[in-house]
Amino acid sequence: MAYLLEGILSVTWQQMAMYGVGLLLIWLAVKKGYEPSLLLPMGFGAILVNLPASGVIDQMMPGVGQVKGVIQWLFEVGIQASEVMPILLFIGIGAMIDFGPLLSQPVMFLFGAAAQFGIFFAICAASLAGFELKDAASIGIIGAADGPTSILVSQILHSKYVGAIAVAAYSYMALVPIVQPFAIKLVTTRRERRIHMEYRPGSVSRTMRIAFPIVTTMIVGFIAPASVALVGFLMFGNLLRECGVLKNLSDTAQDSLANLITLLLGITISFSMRAEAFVTADTIMIMAIGLLAFVFDTIGGVVFAKFINLFRKNKINPMIGAAGISAFPMSSRVVQKLAAQEEPGNIILMHAAGANVSGQIASVIAGGIIINLVTRYL
Amino acid sequence: MMENFFISLEIMAEGMGGIFAACLIIMASVWIMSKLSGKN
């Protein structure tokens, strides 16, 4: 009966630490409601893959040879081989997004661009911290505030830190209501945060709503071909939504497809949370740089809005710039809440929503551009 | 390490430039589309 004790006797302290990480993620999901659809599967998966001789990852069995494990198989097929899971998720995300607030005030595109600054700041910080360029770029992409993009870029660049990057990206996305107000207050005065903005939306024709995903895909495809998988599937999902003749497919993409992929993505990514790869000092460093990326995304957007204000008669509330990150709709809600806190009745939600959806597009463009630029130096 | 840092600075300059260029082009195309469709 000694075999009954083999498992518990072979547990390492690193695996024990991962059980703690797994339980922490589950606690954050259940108790705090932080990105539960991702953090809960990741937390449970972290426990699954770290059980000694776990059957969910490939094992050598005496007399039988190699036995396939389901989570490793899902990772190899769904993420490593083709990045199909994060890419398919973009169909669902695209089908969920209403680009109307952005199309009625196209200037908001600029805030989406400015709020990607944290990505590049984090790449520089990670390089200074001694990470290889491909790992530094993968860590920087945490600042895209977009889980699927982070997973895809780090996987394409063959970073060995995919697990830590995914955990950081999703954790900080969940912490946007804490991180962003702090960063916004660092670079704005109370007076600036109280600026009112008039909302005069132009009507957006159906033709324009249909043409937008097609034109955007082509433009981004020509400029940053590595983004095509991301932007293309995001815009495909949006085209399903806007075409008006595929309601069933649009509903399926928004609901069933997005839920199914999210469920599988969380537990699949846990393969990269094996103790030997995760319990390192590098993981702590990645979490710290990831936080910097989010802070400097926010600062980049806000400072850019302040810069624009130098040339405008009707001032923009600089907090709009902070909403240019990809965490939708959380970031625009955070900005609106702050504006209402500073001055009750100040409504800037639609401006913030415009910047926020532009952040969705800008973050995938950033992902493609980074792949393009970094691979030149590898 | 410093070599990677300088490469990163270069990536920052080119990357931010590229993102702004892409967003400006999309912004211009949206403006043109809105003019063509006679709304907005």
C-alpha cells in the first residue's frame, strides 16, 4: 500500500506554493469578483497541473510509455500550435463591442493610441531588469490590458513566462478600479478632473457601421500584418454584430462562443503555471513590471489629453485619456465614477466609452507592431 | 542589458509612432466614410 503515499511524499515546496497561488486566484474570483471567468479556471488549473505526476499533463508510465495529459494537449493544440483559443475569443469580443461612441467622435482614436505607452515603458523597464528582448516585449504587452493579446504575443515570441504574463494581465485588468484612480490622481489636479464635456453625438449610419470593420482590418493589415489575426477576428465578430442579417451567429459569438473559449482558455493557460516555471523571482519581477505598465498606460493617456488641451478652446477632461486602455467597459466606468466623485452630475461616460473601445483596437495594433519590431532584433 | 535597453527605446519610438499612424489613418478613413455617407 506504499503507493498510496507516493503522491504526498513527492510534493515539493514549489508545488505547495502553487496550491497557495491557485487558492488565491480562486479566492479573488469568488470573494472579490475579480475577473472570475478567467481567474477561477486558472486557479483551479494551477492546482491540477501541480499535483505530483498529475494526469492532466504528459507523464511517462512504467511499462506503458508516454501518456498524454489533457491540459498539456489543450495547451499544445489550442495555444502553442496556432494560438487558436485567444484568437477565437476575439470573435466574441468583437461581437460584444458597440463602436458607435467611437465612430461618432473619431478623435477618440488618438487616446487609444496614447494609452499604449505603458507597454513600451514596461519593455524598457524589463530590459533594464535583465530580461531577454523577447521576454521583455512579452512582459510589456501586459500593458495592452488585454488578456488574449498578452497570451498571443508572448506565445508567438516564445517567451517562457506565458503563465506569469497571463496571470498579471488578468489580475491587473481586474484591479483597474484601484490602479487607474491612483495613477490619474498622480498627474491631474482636482480642477482638471472636474472639467465638463459636452456630448454631441453624430448619427452613425448602418453603412458606416458595416464598412468600419472591413476598412479597419484592411488598414491595420497593411500597416501591421502581424496584427491581422487579432484585428481580423475582432472585426469579424463586429461585422457579425453590425451586418444585421446574422443575429443568431452574433448572439452565439457574444454568448456561447465567448463563454466556451474563456472557460477553456483559463484552464489551458494553467499549463504554464507549473511550479518549476512559475515559482521564480522572475515572476515577482513580472508582476511588478506589469503593474508599472498599467500605471504608465494611464499616465500616457492622461498626459496626452493634457497636451491636446494646450491647443483647444473647449478643454477635454484629461481623465478621458486614461480610458484609452483596452479594459472595456471597466476603464470608462472608472473614469465616469471619478468624474462624478469630483463633481456630482458631471457625465463624461460616452467620451470615455469612445476612448475605451479605441483602446481595444489600439491594443491589438500594438501587439502586431511589437511582434513585427521585436522579431527584427531576435 | 544596456544594448537591449537601447533597442527597447528604439522599439518604443517606432512602436508609438506606428500606433499613432495607424490610429490617425483609421480616424481619417472614418471621417471620410462619414462624409461619404452624408451623416455625422
